[in-house]
Amino acid sequence: MQRLELGLQLNVDGNRYHGDPDRYLVDNPLLSYSVGTFGPAINYHISEVMTLGVSARRTFTRRFEFFDGGEDLNDISLENSNFVNVQLQIGR
């Protein structure tokens, strides 16, 4: 069994949510976001059913925007940042 895996991890995620017009006081409230990350990753297979993983990543986009239909009302994007992720996986 190969115990160690080294690699690079790229992740891009996003979505768009529709809100309640009564709560947000616009006709067609939409929140749109996208987040992209990139960085090195390592997985250590402790056994056939248990893996410890560590990755260090940096965001390259963190876009959060509030719309009324197609009209951009507010850009609340965040600054890019670094983070470390540790996970323990049990099972195949």
C-alpha cells in the first residue's frame, strides 16, 4: 500500500442565492459568491481505511456581490488570505 501522496489542490466554488424581497427591501434580491483556492496538499494513509490529510492554500478570488435582479447594488468581496486545512478520513 502506498502510504504518502503529495500534490497540488485547486478548488473553485460558487453559487447564487435568491432572498425574500420583504426582508431585503429590493424587488429581486440575489447574493452571488465565488471562492477560488490553490496550494500544496499531502495525504498520509495510516491504514487501508484511515487517512490524515493536510493542505496549505491561498485564496485567489473571494467575490461576494449583492444584486437586485441584474443591477449590482453592493460588492462585499473579501481580501485574499492563507489558511491550513487538516482532515481525518475514516472509511473508503
